[in-house]
Amino acid sequence: MKSRDVNTEGRYRADGRWEGPTGPILVEVTRTNSMRDVRGALVALATLLHGEQVGCRAVCVLVGSRLSPGRLEEELQRVQGVLRPELASRIHCLLDKGDRSRNVAAFSGPLHDVPDEFHAWLDELVATERLRGHSPQLPPRQIVVATLAQLRLRNQPPVTVKRLQETCGVSYPTVASVLKELSDKGWLEDRGERGVRMRQLTSGEWMELARDHARLRKVHLFTDPTGHTSAERMSKRLVRLQGAGKLPRTIRIGGVLGASRHFPDLDITAAPRLDLSIDGDPAQIVELIDAGLRPKTKAEQRVALAVHVTRDPPAIPAVGSRRQGQWAGELECLADLVEMGFIREASEMADHMQRIGEQGRPVA
């Protein structure tokens, strides 16, 4: 599921707003298989409706989801049951079961009394959101978790809930839910009005975070039929393309190459593949890095490139701090090692991350 946009005041805004004869309709385009994410989107839309005119409606549109219409309807009714009646009747869900490869849209769900023009507009909105690279992505709650973890590693001071909302681009209910979950686990420091911060985590807790992070990401695997490419060669080409402005600098190098930057004692002699963390569509990126790569379709094919459609936790830097550069964050790299099966090496890196917390690395 994509992170939600916020305006300059930190207030969540929907992906689209349709103005028609039946009144405005706010639309949130979401890609997820998690009911928790659906619930978060519905609650965020309900929050938006508080400031809208009475005739305004809101709809959560699921694309590329394995959720069934029945499950979706059950969740919608569950959320509606805790809202005031005047809000509950204005919240809806639509499921896109169309074939995007043939540019065919098919929206189903209990949203009635809208003209055909709305569905045509909605189809364009969904296509635009896909091109913008907003989906798939980390679930909003995981963006908050990963950001708090990265702040802990950087030994940065407690951060307010409002700042977390603005930085992560998520709603207040999402942040509040994450903080409650972490507090119940005993993973937060007690900072009161100063803000919130994760406590120092053990290596086992870092491994738990990494496993969750790896599980929640979307990954695209590519193989090299020629067998001539290497992670080092592709990473150098990536850096050249970024320097020439042909690829965005938001693409981060993770995996073994990235982990070894954070943990120089990593006991892996050569990277078996190149791992990239991106926030967008991988197709054009892969084509530029190596046009000979092909999607992996068979179990026996060796992975040359793994593209994680995720969002590296946005840092909340101190004044005068320096950007990290082209490398993915520690948690992202640790998740890559776990995903590749380097459990012993990942555990050693997690030990290193625990020591960093204990030593109190300066704010970077």
C-alpha cells in the first residue's frame, strides 16, 4: 500500500477529488492484501470527510489486490459500525478487477448513483497513480516503524507525532496505532511531551524487525540469461546513470553491497546479486541498468537483480547533517540479507547494530 500524501500543513489528502452533479467524491487508490491497510485507508478518509460538505462522499479503491469482494464488504461494514451514521453512509470501497495489461478497468462495489463520467475519470486516476509509482509500496504502518528504527540508529532525539505524520506521509490514526503497538511491546522510551523514540533494541529485536520488513515489501527478481553480469558492474552503471540524471538518486543500493558499507566486517566475499530499493515502477529502471535482464520465471534461475519496491525510511535530519548518499538504510540491508538466506551474517550485522545503539552513535 502506498504512503498517503500530505499537504504543506501536514494534513492527509486523498489521491483525487471528483466534482460532479451528485456531489464531490474523494478517492484513495490503494494496493494491498492486508485488511489492516484497508481499515487505515477508510479511517483516514472518514477523517477527511469531517471537513467536507454534507454531500461529499469518499471511496477507497483497491487495485491489484487478492482480497475478495465479500471480505472487503465485511471490513467496510466493520468500520462503518464505529462511525457516526452520517459519516458511515458516505464511506465506500471499490475493487478493481480489470485487466491492466489490456487497459481494461472493471470496478465493483457498493458505490451507486454516480454517472459514467466518474468511472472514466476514476480509470484515468488509477492509471496515473500507477505511473507515479505510488503502488505497490510498504504499508503505511511499516514506514512509521522503519523510520523510528532508523532514527534510533542515528541516535536522533525524540520526535513528535505530528513530525512523524509529516515525514512519513501517513494519517494520525496510523501513527497512533503503530505507537500503541510498539508501546505494548515495550519498544518505546518514556519521553512524555518531548516526543517518542524507540529504545535501544537487541540484536534479536533487530532481526524481528528485519523479517517483518522483508515480508511486507514487494520484490521483483530478474535473471541474466548470459551469465556475464555482476552486482558490482550493475551498481557502477547505476551510479553513472544517476550522475547523468538518467535515473533518480532516490534509488538505493542494498543487499550485500549496501550491508558491507554499514557493517565492514560482513563475512560475504562477493555479492551474489544486486539489491535495489526503489519507490516506483521497476520496469524502466531495469531496462536502463541492463537491457539483457529478464524476469525470473523458474526456481532454478539465478537471481542477478532484486528490485524492492519499498520506501527507504525518510530521515529527520539535524541541522547541518549530511545525506546518506546512494546506499539503502541499515534496516533495508538487513532485510535483504534475511531474504537471501544469509541468516548467520544477518545476525552478526544485527549484533553490530545493537552495539551502535549501546555506544550512542552521534547524530548524523
